[in-house]
Amino acid sequence: MAIGRPSPSSSQTPDPGAARRTSRARGIPEATVARLPLYLRALTALSERSVPTVSSEELAAAAGVNSAKLRKDFSYLGSYGTRGVGYDVEYLVYQISRELGLTQDWPVVIVGIGNLGHALANYGGFASRGFRVAALLDADPNVVGSTAAGLPVRHMDELEDIVVSQHVSIGVITTPPGAAQLVCDRLVEAGVTSILNFAPTVLTVPDGVDVRKVDLSIELQILAFHEQRKAGDEPAGDSVLDRAPGPVRAAAAKLRRAAGGGKSAEPAKNAPAAKGPEDDLSAVMPA
Amino acid sequence: MAIGRPSPSSSQTPDPGAARRTSRARGIPEATVARLPLYLRALTALSERSVPTVSSEELAAAAGVNSAKLRKDFSYLGSYGTRGVGYDVEYLVYQISRELGLTQDWPVVIVGIGNLGHALANYGGFASRGFRVAALLDADPNVVGSTAAGLPVRHMDELEDIVVSQHVSIGVITTPPGAAQLVCDRLVEAGVTSILNFAPTVLTVPDGVDVRKVDLSIELQILAFHEQRKAGDEPAGDSVLDRAPGPVRAAAAKLRRAAGGGKSAEPAKNAPAAKGPEDDLSAVMPA
DNA sequence: TAGATTGTTAATCGATTAACAATC
DNA sequence: TAGATTGTTAATCGATTAACAATC
């Protein structure tokens, strides 16, 4: 069946369900799907203030997108607006909720109850919007038996039973990176078909399983990239010198030559790398 | 100075720094920038195993992308590979680190030391890779003075002093949604130009400030969307009936008519919505 | 030299945007 | 009817991908 690709932020085998680009089945583009929760949040806020209708312009501002994009997005759902008037808030809340599958109940397991698992278990937006924490799981006997967010932490051994008996199809992984793939395999084997991964690892899953990942470290690195550009806002330095300190570059070039070796048809992977200059490199690297 | 747009996952005013599409300054596309941390992580693992060189095919597999994409990505950085051989691991680690700005130190403040703030403060990947927690801040007097990850939690009042004196340019917001915009404003006013937002709110920032957001609830909703499609995998139902229960649709249509009103040139926003049918709608909605 | 693998080209695909006709 | 605002079109832009010439 293969849903469209698991989204830009998802990681998987080198490109699995690459078959259907748009997330098909009434053909809503992935980019649109990713924005629907944003619209829904803005609409919910309007609903709570009992605002009856809203224009694309107003709603777009509230959601932080431009109105053309919003109207295009909504056009994939159907014609739910009224020309000259706008959109009925309650009706749209319902339509988007239904489209996202939030009119049904989604039991979720959280595996790995460390700091982050705790935080997620307590997260309010979890319980609302159709998601229900079916169980908290951990491998550490010291953690098992304690409670988090009013729920008992249960042992990993119960994973399969819980997934099957409670019909869990969504799993959240908040384990250390080393345990993530194993936990993932067990979840998938037991029947989970959607995984939200907080561990900084690439997960490999079979076709038909969606993985999305949340990665603090990656987000920070992307910010650092832009931040760096802001600081030195020269015309856009492209001299050789500003690309790497001279000595480092020289050492690296040497390294490459050494690695390249020569005659061997064997990929240089097996050529013993000239160790030494690397210390220079790692000296400028963060631990 | 307007960096390229803050990325798909960033939220801001309806489209601020829309000027430069690719993240300019040697023109690395946003999509490529977002993948560099992935490559870096895979390369670091290889480096720790003392693997000297790696082919695009191998590295792509480790990073969870396809090799064509990886080679294209690397081509924006320069020609760092060797035909017939592959890439020198150490050299590439250095080049990507430098490109991402990780060869310098980035002091970061975390505002809002609840469960999530705690989790982040303790996050290992934080301290490594050039990021350093400069301070933990909270508004709650009961939290201020406690320690998290070995650091004292300081009061919000100190925000400006800390940002200025420690040259903090990156702020992480883990406050409740209601406080996020205010905290954001203070951070920006004090000189922060990059924000990582964990609060489920759209933040408005001036031009030149980047915002990225991490939103558990949105990720889950995207998974639910795909999950829903998997369950009922009919040819792709598009009868009117499967789009909404009859009564709901009827009630909604009525609502829309009522809202549309008629003569008034005023947007129907001000027309008193016919309350009543909405209860039907909210009944099927998650709280 | 023969084999391997990069770096680049060009085709394709998906997403964004402005503009405006349709229509409430 | 006049004004407002949607839904859609078409142009543009950015990202992905396969293929292959360059070259180690």
C-alpha cells in the first residue's frame, strides 16, 4: 500500500515508499498535510473565542503562512468556504480534524521513560486531539513500577502484549540511540505502523511503516548554519583562505592523496589512513 | 539582513525573509542544509570506528538518503571526494562542520525549565557539537535556584544581562504556549537572532531572526493522517457519504448559509453565528 | 589498463505564488 | 448592485533523480 514518502523530516531506508509522491488517496500533497495541523490549531483558538467565520487572510496570518497557500491547501480538501464571506470556523475544524484522522482515538505507546519520555507523557497536547497514552515502557528495573503523568511505567517485556491487545498503531521512541532500532523492530513486529522517533538515529523500517523524527541537535545545527552567515556578512566570502585554515587544508589534501593510494582497484576504504594530521582536524572539532 | 527563508518547519509572519530562496552565501539550498547534520552524524560514527574513506553509496545508506542526492548535496560544498575512491571521512567531517558553523562555540539559553526544559538541559547532543548551555531560565520562583544538569536555574529577570554578557545568539523556548511570544520578544530585543521553539505557538519575529519549531502534536497528527489511510485502504473513497456523516454535513451547510447572511458588506465574521448545530460538530471532535 | 566512483547535467516532479474570474 | 473573498489557473521556483562523462 505504501503511503507517500514519509516526509522530508522522516528517515528510513534509502528511499522506500517512493512510489506515490503526493500522499495520495484523494491526493493531498505532503506539504499541505504538514500544514493542516497548523490551521487546525489556529481554528481551534478562534473556535474557543466563539469566532464564527474567518477569511483566508486572517486565518493565514494566525497560522503564519500566506493566504494564497492556505487557499490552495484548502482546495485539496474541497470547497469549504463561502465567496465574499470566508470559512465557517466550526465546520472547518471538523473537516480538517476528520481529514487528519483525529475524529478517532489513537492509542500511543511511549518507549523510554527518561527525561524526555517523562516530558512527553505529561504533554497536554498529547491527550487532547485524539491521542491517548496507552502505556509507558522502559527497560530499566529502577524505572519500571514508578509512575509518570499518573500512569505506571511498565516493563519492555510487555510491549508486544500491549501493542496487540490495545491495538496500538503509533509508537514514540525516546530511548537512547543505541536501543532505538531494536525497540523499533519490536514495535513494528508487534503491529505498529507509525513511529515518532526522538532518538538521534536513522531507523530502518519495512515498507508501509512511516517514521517521522524529531531531532533537537539537527535543528540547532541548521540554526547555527544561518547564524554563521549573519555574523560575517561580507559579500559572501569565497577566497580559499576563508574556507579552511591553511594548515588544515594542506593536511587534509595530503590525507586525501594518501587515501587515494593508487593502483588498487579496492576502494581506498581498506587503505590504512595516514593517521596523524587528523589530530589537527579534531582539534578544531567539537567533541 | 534576511537569511533565506527560515525553512519549511519554521513559522513566522506570513512570509518574511522571502527574498533569497536558497540559503545563499555560496548558495547552499535549504534542503541540503537540513541534511548536512545527518551526513555529519553518519560520518562521525565512521570516524569513531576509524574508517578512513567512504563511498557516496555507503554514506547515503548510513544517512538514510539515496546516493544521487548525497552527491548533489556535496557538490554544493565543493569537490571533496576522489573519483574511483570515495570521500575521506575526517576531511569531510571537518568540511561539513565548518559549513554548519560548528567549529565555533554557540552559547544557548533555555527558557522554561519544566519537564521538557529539563530534558533538553540534560541532552548530550547539546553539549557536543559546539553548543553550550549558557543559562537556564524560568519565571517560577519555586524553580529558580534549583539545578538542572548541574546548572542553576536563574530568574527571567536576568535574561537580558545573560544574553548580552555571554553573547548568546540562540535561544530555546520551552515555556507554556501563553508565555512563548513574550519570551521570544525579550530574547530578540536582547540580541538573540535564532530561536528554537518547542511551544505550540506561532511566533512573530522581525526580519533577520530565524525561527525553527519542534512540535510533537503536529508530528503525531501527520502520522495519524497516514495511519488513517492505511486502515481503510479502499480504492480511495470519494463518495459524498464518506466525507462526512449526513447530518453533520447538513448542519454545517445550514450554518454556512446562516453565516453567509446576505446584504451586509461586512465580513460575516461579525454575523452572529447560529449556535446550536455546532454542538453536533464538537461532539465528534476531540476535546 | 580496467574498474570504481565522483561530480554534473538535464529531465521531472512537487510546491509556491500572484492574479483573477467566479460568486456570495 | 457593489464589495468582498473564495477557488483555480498558470507561471515560477526549488528539489529530486537517473544517467553518464570525467577521472582517479
